[in-house]
Amino acid sequence: MARFEMNEMSAMGGEAKADVLCEMGLMYAAGRGGCEMNLVTAHKWLNIAAIKGCERAAALRADLVECMTKAQLAQALREAREWMTMH
């Protein structure tokens, strides 16, 4: 599901991309839309969306951190950095 959305994002503007990334983060945070709940992946997508200018994602990311361990947060930050490097 997420891979399909990522392919469609290439035709969108920056703000729309950030909104889609935010929605992906929410899908993983809540375990909906065919995604299993995964706080690390949720934080990764919310972090990327926040970097791309989505204020909602930044607020949701801050809330999510309260439920994560330091190890999970470190992993999420690494994954976001790797994704940003490749895209």
C-alpha cells in the first residue's frame, strides 16, 4: 500500500507530498489501512513529513515520542535519515 502511494507522490507538489507522508505516519501509528502498528515506521514518516513542512506531522511526531523507547526513537531517526538521503 505505502509503495503505491510513494509512486503516486512523484507527480504531487511538496505540500501534498508532506500531507501524504503524514497520513502514512498515521496509518502506521494506528495500525490501519493494511499496515501493522509500528511506532518506528510511524515516527519515520511523520518526521519526514515535518521536515517537508507539515506542521500537523510535527505535532503528531512530538506526541508519538512519548510512547517510544530511546532505542525506537534512534532507529526511527536513522531510517528517516536514510530515506532522505536516498530520495
